[in-house]
Amino acid sequence: MTSSSESALSQEHASLPRVEFGFPGPLREELVAAVLQGRKTATTSLLREYRHDGEPLPEAGSRAVVIDSAATPVGVVEITDVRVVALSEVDLAHARDEGEGHESLASWRSAHEEFWHSPEMRTALGDPEFTVDDATEVVLERFRLIEGIPGYRPR
């Protein structure tokens, strides 16, 4: 990112919350690229994450700055819809709109369970035995890319 785009971000978007997809590393970079390319327009989080972190749920109409693994601002998204549902209620349209190439709910769920059962997630939640099941409440967000930050180069 160039210094001019950093100053543009600080002036225009400094007060916006940050949104992170996954944990820093290859998965986050893939998800950020999908957002910037317009392939990713939805995401799923655990309601438990929000409660654990004491964070409010996002609201439709709110905006957030997308950051990459280096915490570099790369774009701004606007939340268009937020729903809390049981994991068993996630539909194929939402799974596809996550932009990760899942063409079945089984594939989507397997990948998400692997992530949610990872040591990183269990550590983040403070629960080394955490698991999900059909009744686990998840937060389904839909968003649209408002702008990419000028000068950003994927890592």
C-alpha cells in the first residue's frame, strides 16, 4: 500500500470498524482476494465469537474496513443483511456467496467445521474442547464491496 492511500484511508475511514476474515495467513489472503474480486459477498461467523469478544453484531447499512493478514486496510464493505440462525439452517445460496467454491452444503460445512474446530479458534474462544453441531448459532452476513483501497497489492 502506498503512503498516499494510507492517508486517504485514515482521513475517510479511520472511524470505521475493521473486519477480519479468518485468522492471519493464507486463508485470510484468499478470502480478502475473493472480496476484492467481488466473488465473496457473504460470510458466516459464530455468534459465540461475538459474545466472547463482547462485540455487537454488525447491522445492515454499516460499513467496515477489510484488513489483510498484515492488518493493512484493503477495502471497505457495506453490510446489507445480518441474520442469526442455527447452523443447520444455512442454505446453499449463502454457502456459494461466500466465494470459496463450495457447490454443496456438505463441502461448505466440512470446511467451516475444520476452521471452527481449529486450535486457533478454540484458543480465541477460550475453549479447547469447542465443537459445533446443528443447533450452533451462527451469524450470516451479506455485504457489498464499496471500494478497494488504492495501491493495494495482494501479498
